[in-house]
Amino acid sequence: MKFRKPKKSDIALIVVITLLIIPQTRQPIQIALHSVLSKFGPSVIDKKDQKKVSYTSWKLRDFDGNVLNYQDTKGRVVFVNLWATWCPPCIAEFQNIQDLYNDYGDKVLFLLVSDESPVTIQKFLDKKGYNIPIVNPITNYPDAFNPRSIPRTYIIDKEGYIVVDKKGAANWNSDAIRQQLDQLIKGS
């Protein structure tokens, strides 16, 4: 039986597969891949297709124990991101969200929602140097939000309509998103 000489592409494929199998290298590779794929920003939903979030009694708790009732967000532009510290696409987009928060945190309500424990989340934030506030859900998610797929991000206008609904990682610090937020803040 004759064996053919392996091609460089065969060797590269074997190396990549091996690296993806090893737990210590798998997550950094996945994060890097999602970072590249997330360079494309999400698109805005056509006005006729936008769904309105019902202001149900969705309650969230910050790490200081303060409770936020989602009803209190009426009249505000809201950025909701459902995420977890173990999720590579969530980690890949987090710096973009932090950068956006740094510039819009006083104009837009950022609700980064995770079901994980505050201790786990705080370790992640400290390790990465992030300072964006995180909340845990106390009650069930509104029907308009789908927590089964993360990351999942919504931008909601002042009237409660979802203008952006993005599954997966995205570049949240893009010019297009900044322009969209500026328009929503102005109310146009």
C-alpha cells in the first residue's frame, strides 16, 4: 500500500482540528473566529416588521441588589444583551459592547443579562478589565426575548419597538450602530 505525501493544507487541517480538541486552545480559537465573523454589524429591522416589547413585569437585579422593573424603561432607548462568560461569541463581542457603553452609557440603558452567578460574572469582568453593569433576571423573560440562543442582542426604541434583533456576535461599536443609536436618542 502506497501513501501519498501529505499536502500543506492537510497538515494545517490536522493542526487546527487538534487545537480545537484541546480545551486550553479551543476557547481562544473560537473567540478569535467569532471576532473576525462579528466585524459585520447587525441590520435594522424594517419599521413594518418591528415587534413591540410588552412592558411586562420582567424584573432584573444588579450586583448591588437593586431591582429594575422593565416597565421603568419606558421612554428610553434600551440595549439588551443576553450572554454568558462561557460563551465564545459572547466574549468575542464584549469589548465592542464595552466601548459602546463607554460612549453611550449615559444616553442608552444597557442591560447585559446573564443567568450566571454574580461571583462568576465579576471574576470575568475583573479579569478582562470591563466595567459595564450586569444584571441577573429575577422573573421570566418577556416573550419578545429569546434566551435560548446567546449571544442575543436587542436595541429597543423609546416607544418599545425592537429595531435590532441579532443572534450571534456582532460589531456593536460600528458606525452604523452609533448612527442608529443617535437617531433613536433624538427620537427620529
